[in-house]
Amino acid sequence: MITCHVKYVIDPYQLAAFERYSRQWIGIVGRMGGVHHGYFLPSEGANNVAYCLFSFPSLADYERYRQQAAEDAECVRLVEEATALKFIVSYERSFVRPVLESL
């Protein structure tokens, strides 16, 4: 399993727009074969940093998701909306693997 961790710097005055955007991506990742672990929005501390985590069975599956997303009408619309409204200032993507309890 590979998990994508995304750190977003967001416009704190557009938190509602970012949350709407986020909720839509949760379903898309599931539709495209991944498991979304949620978005984590500012609560205490910095008001302009958000995170999300989602997993795919392998890096190859993640790459397929990226290719599908680039051609999917809903994904393209969401990216265009985020670009136009500028509620995402920047983001960093990294990949991690879980360490779980041994069975």
C-alpha cells in the first residue's frame, strides 16, 4: 500500500470553498480505486494549513489514478475551479507507508 500525504497552504478566507472541493475529491478517489482517509482542516493553530491522506494498493495504481483524473470531467472541473478561485495557495505531496500493529 502507498499513501499520499498532501499538505495544503490555503486562503483562510475561502475555507468553505476548500471544504466543498475536498468533499468532492473524497468520492472521486474511492471511485477510482483508492481509499480516502479524509481531509484535515484548520481548527487550532495555523488557520491556513490543511492536510489530506489517501491510499492506493501500489504506486502503479496511484499513477493510473493520476492518468484517469487528468481525463475525468469532474476532476478537470474541480482543478479549474481551484485555479480560478485561488483557495489553494500551494501544496506539497509526499508518499508514506503505514506501520500497523503486527497481527
